[in-house]
Amino acid sequence: MTTQIEDAAVAPGDGEDARLRAASAVYATMRYLVLDQDDRRAAVVEALGMSFSRTKALRRLTAGPLRMSELAQKLLTDKPYATLIVDDLERRGLVLRTVHPDDRRCKVVTVTEAGRLAAELAESILARPPRGLLALEDEELETLRRVMAKVEAGS
């Protein structure tokens, strides 16, 4: 039995449709490995006892304090929803909200030590490689590492 990726293999001269099918098959497998096979997001939610969007906010704040508007932008959400997230995180003692020193109309959100530890736990869960990658031989992992470095460099 062949896999979706094997079925979509591209031979030289197959054309753009074949390349698109092959790229789509590779991407589908990558998404499966990251999002479905070992659902790391669900593991993070279970470990921290809060939604993944709240965890995502904490992870963004570990780089440094953000204005509420900046946090909303980084979370790809609207300001009212970002406010709900920060309200909950603040109640949990994971962030502090203060007035911006140069603009009293703005609020700045800073992660607390407890929030930093929660974000680190989330990162450690999210960083674990999927089983499919761990099953590869050393040479296969090195080949995949080189290919992914090339993909990353092209973005």
C-alpha cells in the first residue's frame, strides 16, 4: 500500500499540476504529523488547564511586555477577545496588566514568573517530535533536516 506522498511523486517533466499535487501531499502529511497524530495542543490544554489561545498569549509574552493592541495583533484576534484572554490570565496570576508609562490610555501586559513557567511547560510539550519522526533512521532524519532547512530558507 502506498502513501499519499508516494502516490503524488513527481517525475521530471510532469508539470506544475503534478508539482502542486506532490507539494500538497507533503504538506498534508506534515499537518497530520504536527496537528493530528500527536495533538500537542490538546496535551498543552490538559497540562495547563486552560485554552490553547491563552497558552499562545503567554508564549507571545515571554519575549517581553506587549501593549494590549500588540498582543491582539500577535494572536490574530480582535481587541475585545484579547482583553478576555488577559482578564483570565491575570485572574490566574500568569500576567500583570499595567498602564503604559508614556500613554496612560494604553495597557501593557507582562508575564509573571508563574506565567513564564507555564509558557515553558507548553513549549516543552509542543517541542516534542511526533512519533513518525522518531521512527526515522539517522540518515533519513538528516536528509529531512536538510530539506526542511531549504524550505525554511525559501520562505
